[in-house]
Amino acid sequence: MATPKVVIPGLVIAFFLVALLLLQFDPNQAGNPLPPCPFHWLTGLYCPGCGATRALHALLHGDPGKALSMNPVFVLALPIVALLFAAKWLKLPPVLLRATKFFSDARPWAWLLIGFAVLRNLPWYPFSLLAPG
Amino acid sequence: MKCPNCSAECADDAQECDFCGHPFVESQEPAVATPPAPPLPTTTSQRAVYTASEPTYTIPETNYTPPPTPPDNPYAANYPSSGRAPRESYRAGSVPNYLVWAILATLCCCLPAGIVAIVYAAQVDGKLAAGDYDGALASSKNAKMWSWISFGGAGVIFVLYFLLILMGGMADPGRY
């Protein structure tokens, strides 16, 4: 995509901006300035990223259980995405490199994310667990 | 050592990239040997040569058959962009699938474009496994494009949202 010289500082700055916003504002309170999901606002349906802001807020405030209830796939994908980014630019030990290879096939990801997008909109238990909140 | 193909860090004594499989040492024989097609002799030039050497001898027009051309790379016409013939399968990662960006676009941008990006990313790996290198290249291009569309769309929406918040805040300073 772009060169690491642009992407790495960009990602670091974006991360600290988001963290700063989430420490300052609570996305669970009414009237908070954090943006809602535009897709949910337009359609009333949950997208695969719905609840990610609240999940990140819960993680930053040390509540992984609540984070998982908001968006399990987002929370579980975070370390994997970090690993895939690290593998692009850092020299990793062979164990992590094997893990990277395991996770870098896009086909299971596509099934997972599309399946998640559909299932979390079903109103019945146990699928209702996948909806944020 | 840095891989010249995907710029991943690899062991210095590695024969090929751990991440994408790009070979570090030039292989002795080229991967795809395309024999150059010999110039097809036209009927008239053939006759001219014959008449020059043996002026009295003439070939009857009906007897002339062009010499058989050696079998060319049969996939060259179908695969013009990279010239890589299909084979059993290509190593996963030899064409970038932009998976991280597609995941981030799907999980953080709240737009259907992220789903499109990840479907194209999956197509890259599927086509590589099936040995379709150029199909994978085309899907790779689409995965990259849709990731950018997703990030761009989300960026525009969020900037507009914050502008509205800012204006709302100025109109109603008691709110925050």
C-alpha cells in the first residue's frame, strides 16, 4: 500500500488520537461526541464493526468482558491485526511467523466477517449475544 | 535481510522469503520459458527463395503447406499482463491480498465497502491456490482499491460528523 515511513507514524498517531478521545469521552453516555456507526444509523442493522468504539473504551478501562460483549470479533481480531502489521515491518521469531502465515489467508476471514455481519443481526439467542450491548 | 518483493524481514541465510516465498537467489533456469515464435514464411517469400536457387523449378500452388510451428506457450494469449502460465498453485502471499487493510476497513469503517475489500482479498488467495496468477493480481488491485474507498468514505463521514458536532456545540454551548 503505502511506504512504512508514512503508514507506521500514521497508525501510531491514529492510535493515540483514538485512545485520547476514548479516555476523555464515554461512548456509553448520551450526547457523547464520538461518532456512531453511520451504517447502523442509516439502516438500523449492525455492521461487523458496530460496538467497536465501546469495546475499545471498555478495553482501555480494563474491562475485557464488556469489550467482548460489545464486539467479540473486533476484540479477538485486534491482536491478530497487530501481529500481521508487525510481520510486515519487523523481524519476528519463527513461532510468530508461523502464526502470521496461519492468519494471513483471507478466505476464512471473509467467511468469518460476513457470517458475523449476518448472525449478529438475528434477534434470537444465542445470536443475540453477538449484537453490541 | 529484507525481501525485495514484500519487504518482510527474513533470515540472512534464507533461500526464499519466509513470508511471500520470493526467491532470493536467481534460479538457474527461467521459471517460464517461452520459445520465440519463428518467423512464419509467407507463400510469396518462400517461392522467391526457391526461384532464386532453382530458377527452373516451380512449386504448384496447391502443394505448398506452411511448415508446422513449434508449440508456443498456449497460455500467452490468455495471460498477457504477467506472462506467468497457470500452474498447480502459487504460493500464498506471492500476490498481496491487503488482508489487514480489508479487516480494518470492515471492522472500523462501518461501510459495506470493507466487505467488498475482504471478498476480493479472499479471491486473491483462492486464485493463487488455483494457480491463476493474473486473476489474483486483478483481485489484489480491487482489494486495495475497495479498502481505500472504505477508508476514504469513513474519513469523509467522520469529518462531516465532527464538523456538525462542532457547529452544534457552538450553537448550544451548554451541551458540553
